[in-house]
Amino acid sequence: MSTMSTQPIHINYIEFKSTNLEATKSFYSKAFGWTFTDYGPDYTAFENSGISGGFEKTNESIDKGVLVVLHHEDLEAIKQQIIKLGGQISVDIFSFPGGKRFQFIDPSGNELAVWCETED
């Protein structure tokens, strides 16, 4: 396990939900000039918004539409730190194209995620 960094961990990515990705992309590109990259049929990432983010397709009603994503190079170490400080893991570490991440609930009930790149 690596030593925890004393550097602040900044917000790296914001993830929204969408019930219709094509309509969402059309709205944000026309309203704000955002550009999109699709990653399969259920996910699109956006740029040119001031911070990178994405929209995940859902068929559920959206009640928690935003997931703030932090970046950390040692997921296991930061996961243990979050648990030690009273956070609860809501989605354990999983892989996705280009990285891996987990999600947690902070002591106030907010859900966030932490990710890192994977080496292929």
C-alpha cells in the first residue's frame, strides 16, 4: 500500500444520468457547445464544459442525477481511508474501459466516486 498523499484531491469528473442520450447530447451541444464521445450505447462523455464528465443511460426515474468523481492513484488506500473516516462503500472497485473505480456514501449521505487509470 502506498503512502497517502498530502496533496488535495480535486474533483476530476462529473457523471450525470440521462433517460435519452441523443436528446441530452443535442441539448447540451446546442445550448452550451459541449462535444461528446460515445462509449457504447449507454454512455457518452462530454468536453468543453469546464470540467470533463459524462451521461449514463438509465431507464429509471432520476432522483440522484449527478455523480462527482475524484481521481486517486491508489484506490485501495483511499478506499480504506474513506471507511476509516466513516464513509460507506456503495459500489466496490470495478473495472471499465481505461480504468477502475468505486463509489462511496459520505457521512451526510452524498454519493461520490474515486477512479484511477489502468495500464493495458
